[in-house]
Amino acid sequence: MKIIQITERLGTQRHIAAVRQGVLLNVPVIVIGAFAVMLNQVSIPWYQQVTQLFFGSAWEVFWQAVATAAREGISILLVLSISYFLALSHKKTSGKVHPLTAAFVAFVCLLVWIQPFTKAGIQGLPFEATGVGGIFFAVFTALLATEFFLWLTTVNRLGSRRLFADVADPILSQALACILPAAATILLFALLKDTMVLAHWHGIDMNLYRSFVDLFQQIQSPVVQLTLFYLVVHLLWFLGLHGNNIMEPVLESLQLDQMQSVFVLEASQSAGALTKTFLDVFGLIGGSGSTFSLLLALFVISRRGNMAWLARLSTIPAIFNINELLLFGLPVVLNPVLLIPFLVVPIVLTCMAYLAISHGMVAAVIQPVHWTTPPLISGYLATGSWTGAGLQLIGIAIGTLIYLPFVSLHEAQKNREMTSGLRQLTDEVAAAPALFRNHFLSRQDEAGTLARLLAHDLKHTLARNELFLEYQPQVDQHNRVVGIEALLRWSHPTYGRIPPILMIAVAEEAGLINAIGKWVLDTACRQLRDWKYSGLDGIRMAVNVSAIQLQSRTFVEELLAILHQNELENGELEIEITENIALNNDARTICNLDAMRRHGIRVAIDDFGMGHTSLRYIKHFPVDRLKIDGILSRDVIHDENCQKIIASIVALCSTLGIETVVEYVETEEQRNLLLELGCRQYQGYLYSPPLPAAEMVRYLLEQNKPQRKVVNRKQEHFGH
Ligand code: C2E
Ligand code: MG
Ligand code: MG
């Protein structure tokens, strides 16, 4: 539990978060780079022959160009993106300093550091510093330069904005205010560089790196060397850094000095089998963390939802041991639950393969295989024997078994987070006034991500039959059902029931409400027709509509068409609109409300008493019914004010000829008091919660006395 808390804290730490987000932003470039390397170097003979035959050397030139472009510029991209996110998270300067300015300053600082110094002038930038080899230094520069620059902008004299307040364009104003801090940061880096050149520490960035590489070279035992190497790679991944890319120069140096000589082995030299090929082929099947097994575990556990989608997306890259999508997407990054198998599986698989080879059960590695060669093929090619492929197969199975419980735990944890996120978002939606519920999709926080995810899934709900309606009775003082309210439900395949209020807010913002609203009207009316056909007469169906639906030109037309198609009288439908909609004095809304009334479609005001209650609009929009909200009826027993308000609403409505119904009636006591106050119609759990259609029929048959007659009629109906 403690580890989880620590990693959670680490994950939200500004610098670590900026590095992670900066790397994530570059995932498309990293993946295309890895693919280009793979397509260029697949070590399958027939592949090479076919590409040579059809494309000649053009194939290599093409993919080499892509691979070089994507890989050798990655440090520059990282310095920009990491600095951008770091500036974005800086509270003091947010809104004052454009994060891109900070990114540009950090980029210039990196250039200051890495440009080679020669008397003849600058000779272009070295790939060893701009590419994968320079990542570590780029991260360091991004953090240092950005923090220093942002700090300078907060120093009053340097970042004074008063001077530029009258500049017309705010971007120019921000840029002008950054001149001095930017200059000071860049000059500081230049000064450091100058000092180092004069002190003959030229190329400090590379030197630092080289000493790091040297550290590894000093270790004598190749076993310890490689174990340590992979431990560092995996820990870097855990921190959100691309472990393989950062450690690539280390690996290259190890290979050059020691590994290459043991790449090709005699079968008897099994102890020397710990080569890069051996590890790639048997220890890291699918890439760091043996992610091929992780992928299979994901397929077993997550059949639906985001994780399954991610697994599907990562399958083809994973076949070629490219696992960035999976590692960043899952994320293994800062996830202590997944870190355990991520570290353990490669070790277990390596030990198992080592034992199998050293006991002669499996042929030894006899030739190098490129790391992008797919599993099984790579096992065969490396050992020249099918026993190699067999060993890989067993390794994948064991790895999957180890990953399974952890993935399952991760899935449960994710679902819990999602559920609590949904709850929070629902509370936020409920707390926001109806007219201000349209700002969730553009938010950059977790709530925004969740809302976008729901909006994405909501688009497919109608086609996938995930939406359905439940029905809640409205009952009079003699327990007769006088109406039924249709309530929308969404059963999300992963998160279960989504509260309607949240779903409606997302649908409104995502522009889906007209389609969904029409489906609700259509389904409710069809249901009413079916009930009528089976003899359940005299029921009025109430359907909620949103403000946006009422602003549609074709709303009333569509409504009449639906009623006509289902052979319903116009008076059998009641449209529930919330108080806030009515207050929205938009011309189209008024026109639609008038048209509905003219056609005899009933209009009810929902949630009366919730918002900016104003009786004024009853004059503007003559309505048939007023639904007194739970906020008044819930506290009616203990709150005298509520009693007075309800009594006066009911009295006023009765003089205006408007029916009233009280919502959220949950107890007998509450109902009796409401009756005393003059309320004659009720809706709430005292009578019934919202029910699926079939249960609603049962309820109607049992509860509604006059319906008994109907039952007989129904029996007659079926009898004939
Ligand atoms: P609403 O129209 O005021 O619906 C009544 C809500 O109160 C329903 O919540 C119902 O389940 C709940 N309720 C009924 N009786 C009781 C009770 O005794 N105690 C308690 N605690 N709750 C009770 P639900 O289904 O979650 O719907 C929430 C809101 O979502 C609805 O409020 C309505 O504004 C909106 N909504 C539902 N379906 C639709 C729809 O098809 N279209 C639109 N635009 N909005 C809808
Ligand atoms: Mg309603
Ligand atoms: Mg209501």
C-alpha cells in the first residue's frame, strides 16, 4: 500500500510527470522509428530476397531515411516536449509565460551545449547528441533550463509585465516579457559551455555519458554486467523513460568489447550463451519486460474496454518486439503492481533458458538475430533448431502465467479508479447549473479524459444496443397510475451503469443529444403502443428532453411523426423540460413549446424548485404540469419552509389550472404530509423505482385497480 502511495506521489511530481508526458507526446515518432528499423533489418532471408527483388536498394534507402529522421532527432523533440509540459505545470507562471517559449529557450540551451566547437566554426549537429544517444542529456537540459528560465520570469525586474501591458497582442506582450529571462538562461548555458571548452572539458555531455558507459565496462563478469544493464533499462522504463533508447550506447559498447566475440558460440560453450541475442530471443520476448507475455495476459483478462483496445493496437508492433505502445499505454510507468512481473518475468525466462541450454535440452545460440525478429522465428534462427522455438513457446506461457494475477489486479485497480472518477464527475455535473454543463470535454484534467472517453463510447451506443429505457410510475392519491416517466439508461460494457445526468451532459456537449433524444422518444412511444395493443390503456408517457433538442427546427415535426407512426394520440405524450430550459428564452424553444401546445402535446416542468425558480415563465410558457423537485419534497417532514413553499406552489398551480406531481416520495409519512399540503400526484421509491418494461407491466397489472378491467380486456383480446 505504501509503495503504491509513494509511486502515486512520484507520478504526480512535476518533473517526473513532465518527463513522462514529454516522452508520451513523442510515442508516434518513437514507434515509427522502431518500425523503420525493423522493416530495414528483418533478418529473415526470404524477406531480404523479396525486398531486394522488388525494390532493390531503394527499400533500404527509404526505411533508413525514416529510421534516421525519427531516431536521430529524438533528443531535440524531447527537450521541446518535456520543457513544454514542465512550463505548463508551473503554477506561478501559468498564463504569463507561454509554455512554448520555455520549450524554445530549453531547445536553444541544448544547442548551445551540443554544438561541436572547432576553430573552423560550427560543423553541423552531431547525431550522437541529437538522437537516441543524447536522450539523457536532453532530459537533464530540459529540466534545468526550463526551471531556471521560469524562475527568472518570476523575478520582478526581469520579467516585468507592467511595461508591456498596453501591447495589443497578448502573445507579443508575453514574448516581450520573456526576453530578459530567455537571454539570461541562454547566456548562462553559453558561459558554462565556454568555461568547459577553456578547461578542456569539451563535450561534457558525451563525456558524462562515456563515464557512465565505462562504469559498466569495468564490471568483469558478463552475467553481472548484463543483469545490471537490464535492471537499469527496466527501472528507467518504470520511471517513464525509454530505457532501451537511453541505454543503447551502453549496450553498443558492451557488445563491441565483449559480446560480439561470444555472439557465435559452439554448442558446448553454453556458459557463454549470455549474449544480447540470447537475452533478446529468450529473456525479452516481445521487448523489455517480456511484453509478449504481458500482451497475452491482457487478452485473457481484458476482453473489453480500453485495455483490450490497447492490447489489440499493440499486437502487430509486439510481434516485432516493439513495445512502446504497450508500455506507455498500459502504463507500466510508475505502476508498482506491474513493475513486479515486469522485472521478474525476464529474469525467470532468462534463467530457465540458461538452464535448458546448459543442460543440453535446447540448442545453444549459434548466430546473432536482430531484435525485431518475431518470437519463434527468432528462436529458430538463433539456435538453428526448433528446440529454440519450443523453448520460447514455453517461456511465453510461463511469462503469461506470471503476468496474469498482476494484470488482473491492475485491471481491478483501474476499474476502481474509473468508478470513483465517474462518481466525482457525476457530482460535478450535478453541481453545475444546467446551462453551464458544457465544458467537460475540453478540460485537460482527468475529468476531461473521462468525459471524452464517455463521449467516444456514447457514439456507438445506439448501434450496439447499450441504451435502454426504464419506466417509473406516477401515482395519484388513490394509488392509480396516472402516468409513466421514461428514464434513459446506459449499460457501459466496462463501467456498468452510467448515471443519466452525466450521460446527458456528455451527449449534449458532444453533439449526440438529438440522435439519442430521438431514440428515447421513439422507444418510449413504441413501448406505449405495445402496452396499448396488449390492453393496458389509459397510460400517459412522460419523456425528458434536453434544451438542445428543443432548439432544433425539426423537433415538433419529428415528434408528431413518431406519434403518428405509433398510432398514439398527441395527448398521450408529455414532454418534461427542466426549469432552466424554460428560462432559456431562445426564440426557437418558445416556438417549439407553442407548437407542442397547439398540437395538444402536454408539457411538464421538471425539477421545479431546483434552479433559479421563477414563476414568471409559467405566464410565458403555459404548461400542463409542474413536477416539484426532490430538493423540496425530501426535507418536507423536518423543514417547515419546504412545507410552506410546496403548499403555495400547489395552491398557485391549482388556480392556474396546472397539475402538480411531487418527485422523490420515499415514505408513507412523507406522502401523507404532502397530501395534507394539497399534493395529489406522486412519483418515487415509495411506489416503485424505475423498472424495466417487463417489470413495469407486472407492476401495472398488480397496482392499478382500473387496470384489472383492462386485464380482462386483455385476456379477451388474446382469447380471440
Ligand atoms: P428526472 O427527470 O427528474 O428523473 C427523476 C430521477 O429521480 C430519476 O433519476 C429517478 O431514478 C430518480 N428517482 C425517482 N424516484 C426517486 C426516489 O424516490 N428517490 C430517489 N433518491 N431518486 C428517485 P435518474 O434516472 O438517475 O435520472 C436523472 C435525470 O437524468 C432525470 O431527472 C432527467 O433529468 C435526466 N434524464 C433521464 N433520462 C433522460 C432522457 O431520456 N433525456 C434527457 N434529456 N434527460 C434524461
Ligand atoms: Mg423527468
Ligand atoms: Mg425531476
